[in-house]
Amino acid sequence: MLFMKFSKHELEEVRKWMHRNARPLDLARWRMHFEDGCADDVFSALSFYQNEDGGFGHALEADSWNPNSSPVETFCATEIIYETGVKGTNRLIEGILKYLDSGRDFNNGKWDALVQSNNDYPHAPWWTYDEKRIEAWGYNPTIALAVFALIYSKPQSLLYKKSR
């Protein structure tokens, strides 16, 4: 892996930029990695993107401003959860498992990468819902969500079995 070395001045410029411009979630992630911040602050900021159904929306994936839960936005949350290094479950993780277990946006053995409500909100062209485009996504984000379910759900649960 290639690591870049930054001078103290360069790192300070990045730090200032982050504090001026980053979303609260991204600032919490920055602080966790570079300023002795903690995972709890990341989880706190991440919670604002989680919906009642346990899925994620609200532009967690910055190119889709759909506030409704979607598998892709939920996948983005799982990546941030992994980044924290936290072991075990918590309220956010339990919510994700609830969303995945609900069967919502799960069709033909896959979680859909695109959801219809994307079209109702600002989004990049690649997030436009179209049934033909769904097939092009293949098993993305299904494989990542299934792995998350295998790590965090109970082996006797239906979600665990569905994910295997």
C-alpha cells in the first residue's frame, strides 16, 4: 500500500479544510483517525442518516439525496461501521439488521442497488432508477450486505440463513 507523507503544514491545511467544510459525519471520522476522536462520535453523527426502518438515506451516499432507506445507502453505513473497528452490535447495527431482515428492496435473491424513490430527489445519473439498470448492478451491494448480516446477525436467524 502506498502511503503519502505530509508535512506538518500540509496536514494542518487539511485539518483546517475539514473543520471548515466537512459534513459532521466526515469530521467525526477525521477526528477519529487523526485527532484522538472516538468511534462513539462517528456513530452519533451516523445516526442522523438512519431511518425508522433501520436503513439509511438522507444523502449518506453524497450523490443521492434520497431521504428514504436504500440498500446502497445502508451499505455505505456498513463501511463506516467497519472503519470504526467497533466489535459487537449497537443500536445502529441492530437497525441495519432489522432493515435487511424486512425484505424491503430485496428482489430475486438480491438487494436492489437502485430504488424508485431515487428519481424523486436530486441524484447523480448513475442512481436513476430504471428496471433495466438494476440488472447491470448485479450483486452489488448484495454481497457486502450479506457479509454484514453474516458477521452481525444470529446464526439461527432467517437473515443469517438468507445471507448464506
